[in-house]
Amino acid sequence: MPLPFKHLTSTKQLTRVDTEEILRVAAEMQTVRTKGKSDLLKGKVLASLFYEPSTRTRLSFETAMLRLGGDVLTAEGIQFSSLYKGETIEDTMEMVGQYADIIAMRHPDQGSAEKAASASKVPFINAGDGPGQHPTQALLDLYTINDEMGKVDSLKIAMVGDLRYGRTVHSLSYLLGLYNNISFTLISPQELTMPEKVTSFFKEKNISYEEHDDIAAGLDADILYMTRVQQERFADKSEYERLKLKYILSAKHLKDKKVTVMHPLPRVGEISTDVDALPNAAYFRQAGNGVPVRMALLAMLLGKA
Ligand code: CP
């Protein structure tokens, strides 16, 4: 079934039917990936534009395209592109669309993805726009939740850390809102609580949520979704230093606990390495799931799945 949109900028544009179709195609892509390479996207070119740092999103988009037989053009860092000379995002999209068949872009400004999509003549995917959205991360998070738990409905989800600027938790909250009987425990310092745009969505959809500042409130959930306090979102570095390691999850917190631990990564100390060997630790498997999910999105948006 083709997706009913050309560009993916936000999880708010997805229905449950779209989401489940993406997860279904991603599961097929996992098989393609384990078998080796396919030529489904042979002759197609992905422009991978990363104007903000990335390891997982960029490399998983690029390997996804290569594993489907396509090619990749890449640009990184605003200072090495003509955006630095003052070219607009709209003109950049006009140009890149003449060189590539599909575009994935990460940019530090919230709203840049909408601007780019409105100007792009080829399919455009938001790979993270500042503190805005990160829809492909949310889809791989959902794929991971389904894979680890065998279902998504009726789960208790605890989110911990920087809920204010964390685009992954914003995108995932909207996506989980499509499922039944989900409840959220939101754990953050007062300065980094979930923004009103997300809590008003919970209220509007009658989704149960509680706010806490102690990580203990999340240890009996089904999923404990840890996040990093993001240095790059703070104008005042002393504020960042004060808040950065308020929550440090270690193996001792997880003794006799069944909770599955996720994190979009990178981590910068908020999960101790002694958690890595526990069966609860799903975060590296989660990062690996970015490949089949992005393979599915590239193929679907190019009308080839
Ligand atoms: N999760 C995520 O977006 O990681 P990168 O910043 O490394 O892409």
C-alpha cells in the first residue's frame, strides 16, 4: 500500500494504518538486510544532508540506500554548504532535487523540515529539525517496542531526561498516541518537562500521563526510554552542567526489574555501561533497527515497496 504523502516531516501526519504498513515493510527489509543486498532502488540517488552532527541516522540512511542498490550523495556541516553563504533552504531543495531522487535532511532549526518539504520536488524526509521532530527515530523506536514486547497496545512507557528539547520523545509520544491504552510516566527536572504541545495532545486524546522528577517512578514500567540532556540546546552552559547528569541509570536500579531500557543514543553518561550486558538493555538493538525502518521508508516514498 503506498503512503498517502510524499514527504515525511512529522509523526503527526501518520495514521495507525500508515504506521503498521511501515513496520510491516520494515520487517520484510530486515530479511532483505540479513540476506545481503537487493537492487530494488538501483538507479535512485539519496541526498543525505546533515547540517547537525549525527552517527546513527546518517549512516543508517546511507547504508539503507546502499543495501537497496541505490547511491548516496552526502553533505555535512552548514559551513561547507552554500547555506553558509546565505542561500535559503528552499533554494537548496530546488538544487538538490535536480541531483537526487530523495532527500534526508538534519538541520539545527525547528521548522526547517517543513520549509524544506514545502519547496522539495522530490520526496523529503526529516532526519531531525532542532528540538522539533525526528519521525524516523520514532518509527524505529516503535518497531523496537513491538519487536521486544510483541505488542504496542496497553504498555506503560516511562520517558526520562530532557523531555523539553528532546525531539525523539516528542515524535514518539505522537506515534504512541495512535495505540490503545498507553500510559506515560514523564520523568524530568522541572526545567526540562515535556512541552505543552505534547501534554495538550495527551489531554486531547485522553491519554493518561503523570509527571515526576525521580527515576524510581519509571522502573516498573514496560519501557524505560532514557534520553540525553543535550548540550547543544542550552544557551547557558552552566545550566547544562547543573542538569546533565541528574539521572544515571545503573545495573543496581534494574535488580529484579523487567523493564526494557531504550535510548535513541548517543548516551553521555546517563546509562552506566554496567547496564549493557543485562537482558533489559535494548538500546543497541534499537539503533540497529534504524536500518530496516529507513530501508522501508526510502522504498515506500520512492513508490518501490
Ligand atoms: N538517535 C540519533 O538521532 O542519533 P544520531 O544523532 O547519531 O543520528
